[in-house]
Amino acid sequence: MTAKSHHRPPEDRPGVFRWPVRIYYEDTDAGAVVYYANYLKFMERARTEWLRALGFELPVLADEYGILFVVRSVAIEYLKPARFNDAIEVTVELLDHGRSRIAVLQQVLRGGEVLAAARVQGVCVDTQNIRPAAIPQPILDRIAPLKSE
């Protein structure tokens, strides 16, 4: 995934999960635009909903598989502001995965226009020692067909 494609809306890419968000007053800053850190919150929620849509609830991953996903790094670009009462979408698109890591492209869109884009690197960790752990096979089986080219 090139930097240029981070700015391209995902309509033409299969396997993209979309989660709608309404911007509330509490999401904005003194400049009446969405506070920059809130984009990360929207993205976190979208990743949780993506896993839920794939059939994996976070408490079940912790209780049954003994794992959770943590963010290792985020590279984000803020392109245009979202404002109070905007209806936006937050996307999740699998870029790559390994034994214990996962990389996704996330975009914040308003009417198909990219407002922010981030590459998020996650790691699957053991709940007991918070050390890297293999992503469970049922999750790999669900996400492998979603990998973008």
C-alpha cells in the first residue's frame, strides 16, 4: 500500500470494513473541528467493530484464546478537518499480517473524501505476560482473504 493510496477512498477495494460515526460537540476542540486525538479513538472503535463483524468479541478473545491486540505503532496523516455534526465513516482494511502482527489501513471519510488516513501496526499478545503470541488460527482464517493487494 503506497502513501498515495492512503489518500484514495476505498470504494474500489474489496474487503474494506466501514463504521459510521456522528461527530458530537464533545469531539471538537476550541477551533470547532475534531480534536486530533479523537481520530485515534474513532479508529480504535472501528477496529473493535471490525473484529466483532468477523465474529470475534474482545472479551472472548481474552477469555477463550488468552490473547488481546495492542497497538505497536500508528502513522497518521490529517488531511482535512471534520466538524460538529458531520456524518463520517471510519474504515479498516487489512494490509498485512504475520504470526503475531497485523497491519491495517484506516481512513476517516466524509462523503467519500479522505479526511485522515493511518497505518496501524498491531501485535497479538498473551493476556498473562503481555508478550507476543501467535494470532489464533480461526482469526487468521477469517482475515487472510481480506488482505488488500
